[in-house]
Amino acid sequence: MIAKITAKSQVEQLLDQHDTWLFDCDGVLWHGSELLPHALETIELLQKRGKKLIFVTNNSTKSRATYRLKFAKLGFDVSVDDIFCSAYSAAVYLDKVINYPKDKKVLVVGEQGIEDELSALGYSSVMGSDPKFRQDYSEELSATVRRDLEVGCVLAGLDTHINYYKLAYAQAQLEDPETLFLATNIDSTYPSHGRLFPGAGTVIQAVATASRRQPSASLGKPSDTMMDCIKARFEFDPKRAIMVGDRLNTDMAFGRRGGLSTLLVLTGVDTEAAIADSDVKPDFFASKLGDLYELLD
Amino acid sequence: MIAKITAKSQVEQLLDQHDTWLFDCDGVLWHGSELLPHALETIELLQKRGKKLIFVTNNSTKSRATYRLKFAKLGFDVSVDDIFCSAYSAAVYLDKVINYPKDKKVLVVGEQGIEDELSALGYSSVMGSDPKFRQDYSEELSATVRRDLEVGCVLAGLDTHINYYKLAYAQAQLEDPETLFLATNIDSTYPSHGRLFPGAGTVIQAVATASRRQPSASLGKPSDTMMDCIKARFEFDPKRAIMVGDRLNTDMAFGRRGGLSTLLVLTGVDTEAAIADSDVKPDFFASKLGDLYELLD
């Protein structure tokens, strides 16, 4: 039975039962640069009630530090330590889980956020936001595509400056079967400007098709690596924690796999109709996060 | 039993048994702008022997007329009518198979070849090679992405100028479930400069991931539509025809499905080892097309 949150008593019960609240951001707190109605007030209400809040985003274009500035700009009082992004999770995976050597470089198909998180853990990257790779394709340019022997890993995520040259470069690198192929996250879309835009999965599937390989790991939600990262930093009882998000196949799956309660909000990707069609069901759903504030108010 | 062509008698037998020869081009006749050894001489030999030659390419970046110029530049004497490209096949499919209305536009994720073939059959297209869409992504630009109500079909193929803006545009168009989604061809890679580059499939899988839809038809090899196109123009007995190509999953599958003999050459995508791993087996294989000329000489 999936309960829709429509009454004050339900909100009180949610608050009583959960000390730790994990939040997805895009489509839950905001759309692009636009705050969602009463999302800020709901977060402030939870903070006032002494809840531990953790923000878990598959957005890899920004580092945690840059992401914190976005929170601040929209009025949220959130610390860098409480933000987990897929770029950070990917860097931690390389460093702690597979002990990827620091003298090997990472070829990034993605943006600044990935480069920053890799650099913070002592890794050098190539491509990424380097303007040298933001070139329109030409025969001359394509003749320069070759494998960089210092690179041992291709890490792909959302790249809004994706082009043919970068795809060819990543493909050349992955021709070497020893080269690792990792993805920050697999979301096919993300919400912005009131509609859906191509997500990291779009870029990753382009690289995967060209290289005829699939990433050996995807480090964002719903991966266990992201959850392990969070659990390693904060001790919390999953039974008294809840994951709030707008996507069934990432946020809700992530919460469930981690043993948390789950709350779907309908301000992002998935609709109420999508719940019926999905294998992954949330415990609760609400029209928007702001309903929690409005119902209590 | 798959016979490797290594003796003059085998070549004579191939010539005796086949009147109609279908050829893939990239990886068989040339690599990019480089002629493969004795490929030209082999084609001339077949022409002298009175064979009917048909060139079947999944390359959608050039129209048949432009492709003919490529043949001429490399020394081949070939007529436009003997060239079949996936862009042409796609235009014929819209016109003859599904009677796509001429007052509806086609949104092209691809290059000039597709636009030219559509235009030749009376269709208007948008995006494609239009410089307006060759823009680097920005927040301002993404706010302009919207569905064009005059468009009823997205046709995707290789686009070496692919970018995020175009992907977002195609995605917006495909949000409408009534909008058709077609692919020129699904090759994941193509050979050039002595290595593999991202093929049409790379672009198509990016669009497919962003739109969470798959093309309803792919009009290049190995699709039956391409074969139907060829058979409608030339009457030939498939039992006395042979398909020559460098790919098992497109060329060889295409020949087999059409009831033709098949000859794989190892100058392109697939290797001898790949034959063993593949469900699709050719009847014959040769190190290169030029072996036919060399063995007879």
C-alpha cells in the first residue's frame, strides 16, 4: 500500500519516524535555477526539528563546493559535508574501493565537477572541460585522435559540451580492454526549464555504443557505492531514515536498496501513473515536497 | 563450412556463380579517403566480366550524387543509379512505404546527405546541417528548446557535428508519442584513419536514451527495406547474387536475409576471430577484396 501524503497527521508521523532525511535535489528542491514551491520552508522546518539532512545528487557537473553555492544562492543553509554528488562518489570509488593509482590519469567525458572532485583526491584528468576538446569535427581533427597511454580509466557523466571529437577520443581510449570504463550515473534525463533534458545516461550510452562496452560501475544513485559512501560518513539507522526523490529507478531504488523508507515527489521526472508501471514502488508519495510544510502550517 | 578465398580456382568459381555483386564501400573499397589495395582493379575486373555491380552503403552523410563524386575521385566508374545509401533508403521508406505526408517536416539529426535525399523526394527538413544548431550549449540556448509542431518525424543518423543542443531538440520532439522515430542505420562504428570512429548508432543511442524510445525502423543494412529498394529497381536472382562487406552484423546479415551469398573481407570492422563469435556466418571470407584481382592476375 503506497500512501499519498495529504493530511497533517501523516506528516507528523513521517517526522516522528525518521531522524535522517536524504534528499535528491533537482526536481525535488528546484528545477534548474528555480526553487520549487515551499521546498525551502520544508527543509527549514526539518532543520528546526533537529533532523539530519543529507543531499544526494547525481548531478556531476558541479563539485560539492560549487553545489553548496547553488544551495546558498537559493536560500538553503547547507554544509559541503552534507552534500554527496556522483562526481565525489566516483572519485571515492577510484581512491578507496579500487585503489586506482595516482600516477594514472582519468579521461573525463564530463564537466568541471568531476575534474574538481578527482583533483581533490589527488588525481589528474584529461579532456573534461579543456577547451582544446570543444572543437567542431573536421577530417584534420579526427586524424589527431589517439589513445593517451597515461590514461587508465574513462569516467563519463553529463557533458553539455559533448561533441563528436570527445566521443571519438573516449572510444579510442576504450579500445584498450585494460582501460576501465566508469559512469558517474545513468539517468537518461534531467528536469530543467519545465521539461526534460538529456541526462548523463545519454552521453554514457553514446560512449558505450561507440566503444561496444558498458561501464563496469555507475557511481551515482542507485549504486551501493554512493550509499556506502554516505553510511561511512554518517552513522544512522536506515530504519529511521527516509530517501526523498522524484525518480523511481534511481532515488526510490537507492533508498530501498539501502533499507530506508522512500518518499516520491511528483515535481520531477515520474508521475503518479509511473508508479503503477514501475517495479520499484515508494512507501509514500506527495504532489510536491512543499506539501509537508503546507500541511503542517 | 566457411571458405577462405586463397586460390585462383575459388575466385573463378565465385565469378561463375554470381552475376550480381552488392558491395559495401567503407572498409571494403576504401578507408576514409584512402583506396584499399587492388580494390579498384577488382571492381574493374568485375565490370569487364559483365557483372552487375551495386554499391550499398550505410553512410548517410552524403547523398548518392555526392557519393558518386567520391567514387569518381578514387577512379571508380560508377553511376548514381547503382548507389544505394541509407539516407536514400530512409527517404524512400517515408515516401513509398509509410506515405509520410509532404506537408509535414522531418527533424534530421544527421548531415547533408539525409537532407538532400529527403529534398529530392519533396520533403522539407529542419536541423540537420543548419548552422543555427551548431552552437555550444548555454542556459540561454537551452531555454529556447521546444517541439516544432510542423515536424512529425525524427530521422537520426551519423552526425559528426552532434552536440547537446541537437540532442535536446530531438528529445523535445520525441516527447510527442505521435512523432515517428527512424534511424538511417545502426552501425556503432565506422572505419577511418586506420581505426574505428563513432558510427550512426552512437548518435541514435544518445537520442534513444534521452527520449526513452527506440527507432521504429532502421533503414540501412541489414534492414529489409534497403533490400526491397534494391530489388524493386534491379531484377536479379538472389541465388546468383553475392553481398561483399566488412561487417557480420550489417553486411553479412543483410546478404543472408536477402537470400544472397556472402563474402566477408577483413579490411574493415570484423576480424577472422569475430566470425567464430558471431551468430551470422559468411559463406566466404578473404583478407581483402583485392585478393580476387591478385589471385586471378
